[in-house]
Amino acid sequence: MHDIIYTKDYFLNECEGYKTFLSSKGLKLSKRLLKIYYKIIDLKPQRVLDFGCGRGELALNLGLNWIESWGVDISDDAILISQEIKNYWIKTNPDLKLEFIKIDGKKLPFNDNFFDIVVLSDVIEHISKKDIYEILTELKRVLKSKGYILIHTSPNKIFLNFGLKLYWILGLINGYKLPFDMKSKLPKGLSNSYHINEQTSFSIKRYLKKSGFKDIKIEFWKNPHYVYYFLKDDRYIKKLNLIHKFIPIKHIFYADIFAIAKKL
């Protein structure tokens, strides 16, 4: 993991959800983070770790819901932004149990069996293959027995390699000239400089299984961001949905992957 490129500019101008963050000082969550937030709330944890917390809005909202929350990140700017929103909201919420800590990316300053839930929200695609197992092992260490690990990642690599080609074909049929290498035209924050290790449901399941997690469940979530970025017209979306009825393969049509597993 490289902290140099994860600057204030990245978090406030590139990283998904930045407009919602800026307009609400972290109090409102993007659709992606809101879905993750409710997944966590449903499990009724007392103590949660947000690994790779970024701007800190997920940990903030959990803290405001009376959950002891820690956010850790390798980026100095991430911790600076997170600390700023904590300082802002603690004025009206003095009992807020929320901490942000700068880490080296692998070793965590927590005791064994400390957290009920650990979360990696759009983090794993930023971690090199050689580091993933070491990080998952460390997260398992700080997780309580029968505690949960939650992982969200986007975009799904199969969607990128094959699903985007369906958009290209659909555009071609309708006289809409799209770039064949659509991935290269996505925003800077989704480029290979940041997404060094994009995942599939199969790779995430393999990482979790080899790291000793059990009861692994995978979900696919639609992410219209990628569709609208190129097609920008509901007519094409409707046609894609028709194709989906005849080719019901979520790996191709769904950009987001959510995984939950348990430490046993």
C-alpha cells in the first residue's frame, strides 16, 4: 500500500462520495457507504474497526450511533481529514467514542480479540497481492471469536473486462460511439495507479478462506455510476436490463462486490 498518492486532493476530489461528504461534513453517507453502514448496524456490534477509513465518515456515523469506532489508515491526509470531522461533531456529541490512528498498513495497535466487526470498504483493490494475506491475518487477530469481517470492493474485475464491452456493443448498435477501452476513460481515482489489485467474487472468497475465515457470503450490488458515466441515457440502461434478463450472470452486470465472513 502506498500512502503518497492518497492525498487530500484524492479524498476530496476523486474518492467516491466526496460531494456528499463535503456538503454534510461527513454526516451523510454515499449510497455505497450507507448500504455498508446498515449491514454493520444489523449485526449490532459494540466495537468496530474501519480499516482504510479514508475521510472517516463511516466510522463517524457508527460512533454517532453509540458504537465504539476506530478508523485506521496509512495516509496522513486521511487521518487529518478524519480528525477534523471528529473535532467538528464532538462539539455537539461530547460522548462520541471515535478514534482515528495512522498505521503502517500491516500491524495494528490493538489487542487480540478486540473488535466485533472489521470493515474494508473499497480498500482491498488498493492492496497488493503479496500484502493481502498478511493484512487479513492481522485483522483476524484483532477480531473477536465469531466476529465478522465485511469487505466491499468496486469495480468487479469481471464486470470491467466483459460487462463494459456489452455497453460498448450496445452503444455501437445504437450509433453511440463509446471508447473500446472504456476502463482507460474512467475517472483518475479508478485508474491502475490506485486500483492495483481489482477483485472478483472468486478471488475475495479465496483470500478469506485461505486466511481462515468461515461462513463466507457474497453479494453483488449494482453501481449505476459506471453505466451513466458512459451512456448517460435511460434508454440504454433499460436495454441493458433486458439483456440481463436473458443473461442472468451477475459477475458481468454488477460492478460492486460485498462479502461477509466470520472468524470461528
